[in-house]
Amino acid sequence: MIEHGTIVAVRGGNVDVVLRSSDACQGCSACGAAFESGELLLRDVVDHKGTTLGDEVEVLIPDSLRLKAALAVFAVPLACLVLGYLAGFLLGRRAGIEPDVAGAILGVLAATVALAGTRLAEKAVMRGGRFSPSVRAIISRDSDG
């Protein structure tokens, strides 16, 4: 997915970009903080083009990032919740504890651990740069900068 935006901060090889909200990203908060004006702040975009403050740019957001993020944030914790509930239910029966209560507790704990693991994995994946958004092209340079 390619989005257009304006550079608002430059830090070494990374930049922050304000993107104009498009139909593809309506309702998604993956990019960062949403503004009332329909713009999104995308932080730590990889910049190999040498952009400067105020430049209009094209940002490439890898399509595989959306699918993998959805799986990591929704499918994995949900699977852990169900498996944790089932394990707690079965263990609760054997231990003489109310099976539904044991299942609920173990299910919630498993989903919480999965979410924490997803957060740690996100940091490692983004450090690799393969799935990081990047500046694809400079559309126009800021005439003031």
C-alpha cells in the first residue's frame, strides 16, 4: 500500500510522517495516533531518500504487514484463549476445581501471555526493517527548508 504524507520529524535514518487518511486505512489505528482532521501520524518510517522537514513523500507500507499484524493481534490471542480455556476446564475437573472458573482463568492468562509475546515480537520484527514502512519517493521538497 502506498500512502502520501508530509515529513514532520527527522531522526537519523527514520522520519515521522503525517499521512492523509485514505479509504484503505479507515478505522485502523496501526499507524499511530489519529488526528481529528483525518490524518494519521506514522512514526519511525525508514528513510533512505534523504528527506527533510516538510517534504511531501510517498510511503510504502508493506501489504504483508497488515495480514501478519491481524494474525498476531487477533488470531493468536484468540487461539490461546480457547486452548487455555479448554486446558483449564480439563485440569479443573481433575483437580476438583469448578471447570468453568479454571478454564476462564487459564484462558485469560494464556491470551494475556500471547498479547505480551506479540508486543515483544513486534519490536524484534520492526527492528529487522523487512516489514517497516519506508519512504518510497520524495514528491516535492519543502521550499522553506
